[in-house]
Amino acid sequence: MNVWLVMALAGLLTYAIRLSFIAVLEKIAMPAWFRRALRFVPAAVLSAIIVPGLIDRGGIMDFSVRNPQIWSGIIAIAVAWFSRNVLLTIAAGMAALLVLQLLLG
């Protein structure tokens, strides 16, 4: 089967699954506790994606103070908190990582 056809079908299937949730949830009244819980989903998913990258050093979980990834993550969080600017946060985190990798090894 052609690779492009498989990718197009996978994209359409993914789109249909997401659209079905939007269409169904539009017609159903969700309980207040469920709506409140949904507000935390993006932060939880983003944390689940980012945190393993911060603590993984060559397949080993490294929580030490000599881990430059943790420090650059902390710096990026501080920049994001105060600036609310995505590009500045990314640039500060990358610059911090580069400098800290040179300093901490």
C-alpha cells in the first residue's frame, strides 16, 4: 500500500476521532466537576512530555544538582512565569542548557 495513502487515512481517522468527541460533548451537559477537571489536562500532558526529558541522562534518571537539563528547565519555567512569552522562554531555556552543559559537563 502506498505510504501517502496510509498517512492520509491515518490523518483522516485521527481527525474523525477528535471531531467525534467535539460533536458528542457539544450535545451532552457535562457535570461541573468534570469541566473543572478538564482544565488540568493540558498541564498534565505537557508535564508528562517534558519532565522525562529533563531527568533522563543517557537512560539513567538523574535528579542531581549537576544535571544541566533540570537547571535549564527551572530557568525556562521562571522566564515563562514572568514574561508570558513563548519564544523568549524557548530561547532562554536553550541558552541556559547550552551554557550549563559547557559548565557542568
